Amino acid sequence: MTTTDVGEQNAGYMFDNATDEAPHQLRHLSEILDAGTRRTLVELGVGPGWKVTDIGAGAGTLTAWLSDQVAPGGHVTAVDLDPRHITAGPHVTVRAGDIRRLRLEGSQQAIVARLVLMHIPEREQVLADLVEALAPGGALVVADWDCTWRDMIRRSPSPRATRLLEQFQDALLSFGESRGADMGWAKRAPEAMLRLGLDNVDSRVESRSWRGGTGICLLHRSNSIQRESELLAAGMTPEDLAELRQVLMDPDLMLSGYLMHTTVGRRPTQT
């Protein structure tokens, strides 16, 4: 395994891998998202000998799985602003830095960018750079949440709980937008990939429900801890946040996750 120096946290990203809460948040994200991303990659045929890049690798769980799939003879590059949570292993290079500034090695059979492009204002230029790093026939997988869809409450313990959940969502998403996030970018990814000349562009949209104390509810709770100061600045009180975190652990709560748009396209084999 090789590494580079840790990249600085930068405007455009909502969360910080260096916080005490980050390992919990990254674990929740992996539990919510990895199964769907693995299915997509299996359908693409990922296997021995492939060169793959995992952008925004987070906890490194997808990187570790990919490492197993591409052995023997393949290689995985994991990219993250702060890759401290990525476990070293065979067939893996870890690169620390901002994808807006890093140059990827070319001829990748697959590149995965999950919950990355929605956060950065330069998303379309980064998308073009990712396409350039693909081998002919290589696949680009872009997965982002559509956070403009807000019909997530399947069951609420009380009207008060509903108000707290909505206030939390308003404040958190407003904070992300203030840093350049585009909460509806996922819906435009297919058109952007077609504009760059990718073939076989296809987008799937999926979500599932989670009871309090599981999945997306645990992620929201973790996010409320990571960004407590911004939530307080937006008008929530310490008492509101304490109550919100209790609600998110209540089994009477049922929330759907944000709509996950996974868009896949392939670089043409001939130009």
C-alpha cells in the first residue's frame, strides 16, 4: 500500500473524518450503501485483473471488497480527503487529497464516485476528468442522494417528532448548500454523463425504510452530532437535539432514506 500526505478539509464537504463521531457515521453509511454499490459493480463484471478507483472511500469497506474482487492481478486506488479510516491491504493504493486537484492514473476499468459530486461545486469538471481516466469500455459509477425529495417519514411517534425531524433536515441541508452542495444534482447526472459522450448510460433510483435505531436513523443521529454547532446556529436548541436523538432511536419511528440515484456509463471503445 502507498499513501500521500493527508489533504486538508475543504469547503464543499459537509463532514470531517477527523472528528470523534466520524467512525460511527462512516460505518452507518457503509451499512446503508455498500450492498447496492456491490450489486452494481457485480453487474458491470468487476473481477480479477481490473483496475478500479474508489473516490470518497470513507471507511474503506467498499475498497476492501473491491480488493478481493480484482485479485489476482488487479488493483484498487482509494481516494479520500482524509483516509485515516481505510485499512491497508494487498492490491490497494490509498491517496489522500481532494479529487478536484488530484490527477488519476488512466486506463481504469471502473471508477466509483459515491456521495462525492453532490458536495462539490466543480462537479461537472471533476466528472469530465473521471471520464478521461477510464480505459476504453471502462465504467463510471456515480451515486448520489437526491435530498430534494423529502417525503421520508413513513411513521412518526408524534407530531412533535415530525416537527423536529423536519427542522433538522431543513437546517442540515441548508448548511450543505451553503458549502456548495447541490441537493438535486443526482437527477441531472445522466444528462451530464451523456453530454460527455458516455455510452449505455443508465440510472437506477432506490430507497428503503428503516426503523428507529437502524440504518438512516442512526446516520441522521450521527450527523446531528457531527454538525451540532451548525444546527444550533440554525435555531435548534440543545434540548431539541437531545429529543431528536431520542426520536431517532425510537422503534416506533420509520423513515425512508433519501432517494439514491446510481448512474452508470461506459467510455466508448472507439472514438
